[in-house]
Amino acid sequence: PEHPTESHYVNLCSASTLVGHMAVCSSVVLQLLCARVAWRMAKSMRQALWTSALLNVELPAHRVRQAPSSEMQGFTPYAGPAYHLGD
């Protein structure tokens, strides 16, 4: 016959099945926690961007940055000798 009608016993409560189900459930929980953290980070970044945009637009005159003092004139950042980790 082309399609034999045999029945096979499959143990659905074996240790490997239990471990597989636990792995799937824990990955779903971990994915939800990561999504929550990502959402909170995005929300925080959006709020910080909005706040900085408002501060740049409505900056009062007394908070305007002044020109650098005379002691900072001629200062060049990264002007010292170069250091390498391998040397």
C-alpha cells in the first residue's frame, strides 16, 4: 500500500520537549523585556531631543555663551604627543 496506517508513539512530555518549551517561553519573556527597555530608551531620547530643541529656541540672553577667556586663546586640543597602546 502507498500510505500505511501505522501509529507511532511519541512522548510529548520528554525532557527535551520540556527544555524546548521552557527555552521558547523564556525567549518570549526576554524579548518583551528588551522591547520595553528599547521603548523607554526611545522615549527618553525623544524627550531629551525635544527639551534641547526648546532650550536652543528659547535661550534667554543671560544664558548665551560668552567668547572664550584670554587664557583659553591659543589652546589646541590633542596637541600633545601621540600615545599608542602597543608601544
